[in-house]
Amino acid sequence: MFPQIKENNYYNNGVYRIDSEASPIMKNCLMYKLCYYRFDEVSTAQGKPTGYDTVRNAEIGHKGFKLKHFREAYTSERWIVRIYEVMPLANMEPKMETKYPITASMQVPNKQKLNKPSI
């Protein structure tokens, strides 16, 4: 579907890495940025630096980056659930073009309010 995306570009010596040895493409991909956005502000283990991923036993390799097209809407206490909102077109970079022009006459679907789950 996306021929420009090649899995091997995300490897470093045949392995997925998230630390300083991660490939430049991995450090700049959307998946990495949405997973690790503001993660460098969190201390996850005593004696380890901020931004330490305890599951992968590594300190993340790309810290302090900003998101241009997304805004963090919700992050759970343990950072397992993360929800992002796409920024309005007016807030996006001017060079970003849409495939289909958006007009004022387009209908925007109503957001459905979710009920609080009962436990």
C-alpha cells in the first residue's frame, strides 16, 4: 500500500531499537513519536534516567521533540492508553496540503459523548 515504507529501514543491524542506536527513520516515525511523546519527562524506575522504557530495558533515543499535527488528549496514569487529537488544519504547517479540499459546507460528524464505565 505504501511502497516507500520498508521494514528494514526501521532496523539497526537487523533489530528494532528504541534507544540511541535506533535508526533515524525509527526515531522520526509517527509510531515512535506518539508512543514516546513527553516520555522523557517521566521517571519509570529508581536509579534509571527519565525516559527509561522498563519493558525494553533501554532509555529512549529521541527526547524533547514536539508534535506538529497532533495534540495529546489523554494519557492514562501508567501511560498504557494514549489518545491524540489531530490538530485543525489552521494549526498545521502551511505547506501541508490535503488530497481533497475541505469546504465550509462539509458536514462534521457529532462527537459522541462516552459514558463513564461502571466497575
